[in-house]
Amino acid sequence: MPATRLDGKQIALEIRGEVARDVQQYVAAGHAPPKLAAVLVGEDPASQVYVRNKERACAKAGIASRLDRMPATTTPDELLERIDSLNQDESVNGILVQLPLPAAPAGQPALDERTVLDAVDPIKDVDAFSPINVGLLMQGRPRFLPCTPHGIVQMLHRSKIETAGKHVVVVGRSEIVGKPMAMMLAQKDGSCGPETANATVTLAHSRTGNLAEVCRSADILIAAVGRPEMIRGDMIRPGAVVVDVGINRVGDRLVGDVAFAEAEQVAAAITPVPGGVGPLTIAMLLHNTLLAAKLQAGDCSIG
Ligand SMILES: NC(=O)c1ccc[n+]([C@@H]2O[C@H](COP(=O)([O-])OP(=O)(O)OC[C@H]3O[C@@H](n4cnc5c(N)ncnc54)[C@H](OP(=O)(O)O)[C@@H]3O)[C@@H](O)[C@H]2O)c1
């Protein structure tokens, strides 16, 4: 029997509806609508689409947004100045810098991602990339959870997929997906999402020996690699849950890191690409923007 498809679109809509209702209540209590500022440097077409989608999603949830477009010729100082002014601007609750940053023109210093992300005030860091927010997550008392892994946790929970006592294999150790994903699922209690923790986690990467065997030992396999269809059907244990984070353009198609047609014959449940993890990332960004506004208004204390 083919695997159950985990419908990320539907779960994301549910979460977005919840955020919109919370925003309404927040505004009804006398607050200004939460506001997200997106900084987009350069003209990367995919980044422009991502930012536009985020703006639309904000509008639908009653969240205000502003887009700061900066040319690809922006210097590091100019970008840091812009972030500083957004940090100081009390009307802005959340700041995101759209990645990747463009390469610097010849003769100009490069825009260093780490330096730029570190400059965002941790209380406005809705992507949860700052060392403070990463540290709080590590300690099991997160303030903001990074959007993609948080979306996956929500999807597992809302699909009634238990992680406690399960072996989760995460393939990919990026700062934005793999590492925080592993950390969230390994937490002792529900601090990183209701009842979604207490897993035994293996974090695999390009230097992992016998990746196929490691993957086959997973009850839940999460692929965040960026290589089209590299996880084949024979790398999946029959009855496993497969979460495909990858978004890879192959010709005019978007494909994941998992060979879907093979995997769905083996797995018990699987996320499609597109329509799986992607929509959840934006939903959790909205959640974080409202949380940022509440924290700044002193409405809730976390961390
Ligand atoms: N759905 C969403 O909202 C969303 C959000 C973010 C990213 N993504 C997608 O998710 C994918 C991963 O993104 P990312 O930013 O996490 O990736 P990344 O920073 O490029 O990291 C890729 C990871 O995969 C590992 N890797 C590469 N080749 C491998 C191999 N042959 N075997 C095992 N591991 C291998 C790398 O290992 P090393 O560390 O050893 O190099 C690295 O840890 C991309 O397709 C991206 O577009 C989707």
C-alpha cells in the first residue's frame, strides 16, 4: 500500500489560521499589528519569489510587513547600518535577511552571512539564527524556534506521529535545518513543540560511513541535503516516516531529496515536494513574528 502523504499545505493553513486569530486578539487588546521587515539584497529571482510569498502570507494573517530592497552593490557597512536602523525601529517586531546574500562586485568586500545575521537584534530574530537563540534552543529553553525544523515538528505532532523513543535519522547538518532539527527532536521534554521530543537522533552528513545502512535504521528519516532524489527506496525501512526537506529544481520540475515514487512504496508516511515541508516554513515565520511582537510588548516571557 502506498504511503500516506503528509499534507504540509493543509497543516500550514491550519497554523496560519491559528496565527491570524491570535493576531486579531492581540490587536483587539490595543496593540499595533505585528510587523515583519524583510531585507532583500540583490536580484536573485528565487529570493524575490520567497520574499513576495512571505509578504502575502503576512497580509493574510493581519501582520504588517515592509520590504527593504538593497542593490547587489550594497557594502557590508551599508547593510549593517540598515539592520541597525531596523533594530532601533520600535515599529518593527521581526527582521529577516533573505539568504543567500549576493557575491560582492569586484574590488568590494564580501557580505559575510554570519556577520550580517549576528547583527540582527536577538529579540527580533524571527529566523532564530542568532547565537543567542541557537544557544537557548541548545539549552532546551528556546525563544524562537527556526522555522523549517519547527514546521516539521508541528507536522509530526499534528499528524499524530510520535517521536519519543524513536530513532530519527537527519541527513544534512546545516545551521538552518539539520542541526536545529536534530537538537529539537533530542530535547528531553516538550520545550520545542508539544510532545515532540525524546527521540534518539543520528545526524548524518557527507562524511557519514554507509549512509544507506544508517538511513535504513531510521523510524523517521528526515532528508535536508539539497541533492535531487539521492535517498532511494532501498535506503528506507519498510513502515518508516519520511520527511523530505529538499527543494531542487530539475529542468522545470521541483523535486525533493527523496526519490518519491520509490519511497512511497516502502514508507508508511511521506511528505511530497512541493506541498510538504515548504508551506510550513512560512507558517512558522508568521508564528515567530507574532511571538516577537508579544515578547517586545511584554505579553509573554520565554527564555
Ligand atoms: N522546505 C523548506 O522550507 C526548506 C528550507 C531550507 C532548505 N530547504 C532545502 O533543503 C535542502 C537542504 O538545505 P540546507 O540549507 O539545509 O543545505 P546545506 O546548507 O547545503 O547543507 C547540506 C547538507 O547535506 C549534506 N550532504 C551533502 N551531500 C551529501 C551526501 N552525498 N550524503 C550525505 N549528506 C550530504 C552536507 O554535508 P556536509 O556538512 O558534510 O557538507 C550538509 O550538511 C535544500 O534543497 C534546500 O533548498 C528547504
